[in-house]
Amino acid sequence: MSLSIGCTLMCEQSPPTKLVKYAQTAEEVGFPFAVMSDHFNPWLDEQGHSPNAWVTLGAVANATQTLELMTYVTCPIGRYHPTVVAQQAATLGVLSEGRFSLGLGAGENLNEHVIGEGWNPVNVRHERFAEALQIISELLDGGYVNFVGDHYRVDSAKLWDLPETRVPIGVAVSGLQSIEIAAPWGDFMIAVEPDGDAVKAFDEATTAKKPARKVGQLPISWDSDQDKALTRAHEQFRWFAGGWKVNAELPGPSAFDAATQFVRPEDVAGQIPCGNDIDAVLEAVRPFAEAGFTDLALLQIGDEGQDQFFEAAPEILAALKQEFGA
């Protein structure tokens, strides 16, 4: 049940200058890796931010020395063409000197509708995602790539700056269909639910060296004032109660606000550890360890809660290491 514990640099709740600072602090207090969300919009107006993830990650790579970096996750079927994603990933791999892994997923309407091409049904999104994964994988392998698919065409594309070590590709999955489509192209698995069956299915479907890495994410609201922690979690993370099948379809912050208007603080408290109880964090982490995850990124809710979280991080990490061998 060995589990490596990282942190989340959440673009939706912090400006880019602070995200760079938080990355430096994460490295200083002992987090081995940090994942960064890649959004055009925040989930809710209360979060209030959404800088470009790739520009910010470039600054983070320059400001850190050992911290492993990862997109969590980038959608290569809407705002970005797969060739552009591959070029960005390769460049960040060079700038970080091999510390970057590319997390990819089929995206959410929240971010991808902004280019004005609508939002495809899930079966079409999966078709596009499979083609995008093939294009990105072949480009990261080096050499010229030509591709003609049902959704994409690539004409004599080549990445001219590649890192010494190929950028690993992680794929976000949420069920057997997505695993069947994405796992053959993924070096590791990304999921936000501690599903042991998904872990087994991914290992059976992937062509990567086994056992493949499994990366999860856990939101927490750390604060010495439990009521304040719960209020912050409800204000900024009540969207989490909708589940990913719903969350992928809603088009903007106002839709998430309407969809979550009846979510109560106690509903949020049932899903997210709130306060400064390390035992509560341990119990929330345990299902990921038992499901077979190898890595888990803690997501501290709210920009105003980051300093207190990082102050407590050494104690939290020590407890997690003792419990799960992280």
C-alpha cells in the first residue's frame, strides 16, 4: 500500500504568481510532485481565477529544481490540437529537465466550448481522444508524423526539441469504456475515484510496463477553524458533489452554481475532510491506497487556505508516510 503524496496547484483558485510561489513552497516542505489543472474557466465564480496552465508550468519549472510536474489534466480535443499539446509537453519536458509528465483527458464542456465548436456526445469525444492520444504519442516518440483519421489530420509534423527522456503520458479514466480506449496509449492511469476494479482493468489494457503508475487526487479543506474550513469548501467546491458524468456536461460557472444550489455544507463535509484532523485525512486517503493507487495529490481548497496547509504539510506528510509508506 505504498503511496506517494503530492499536492495540487489549482489554477481555478489562484493567480499565476501565487501558483509559482506555492510550487516552490511545496518543494521546500517535502512534496515530491505537484499536479496542475488546465482550465479556461473556474468551476464557480467564487474561485475567481483561471490562468493559462502551460505558461504557469514553464515558470514553475524554472523556479523549482526537484519537484515533478504534471498536467491534471489537459484536454487535447478542443482548445488544443493534439500537435500543439505534444509540442507544449516536449518543451516543458526540456525546460524541467525531465520532471514533467503529461496528463490527458477527454475534457469538460466548461473549458472546451469557448472555441465555438459545440460539445460532442461522449462517444464522439472518446473517438477524438483516441486519435489525439495516437498523434501525441507518435510525436513524442520523435520523427515525422502523418495521420489521417475520422477527426484529425496531421501533415508532416515533427517535434524539434525533445527531452532526453520521453515525456510519460497519463490518461484520465472513469469507466471501462474509457479504459479500453485510452489505456493502450497511456504510460500511467489518472482517476479521481478510488476504484480498485478500474486499477485492475487498466493494468490488463495498458501496454506500459507493469505495474503502471496510478495517480489520484483528494480535495481537503485544512484549517484550524473547522467552521471556516467547511464554509470555504462549500463555497468553492460544492460542484464536486455532482460527479464527473454531470460535471463534464455543464457549460460554465453559472451552470455549476445553478446545479449546486441545493448542495448543503453537510453534504460537502461528507465528501471532503474539513478542519485540522490528520486522522480524517488518513481515512480519506486510505481507499486510494487500498484500491492500488501509487500516487495521490492533495488539493487544498481555497487560495486563502494555502499558507496554513503548507505550514501543516510536514506533519501531514509524516503521518501519511508512517501509515502508507509514502
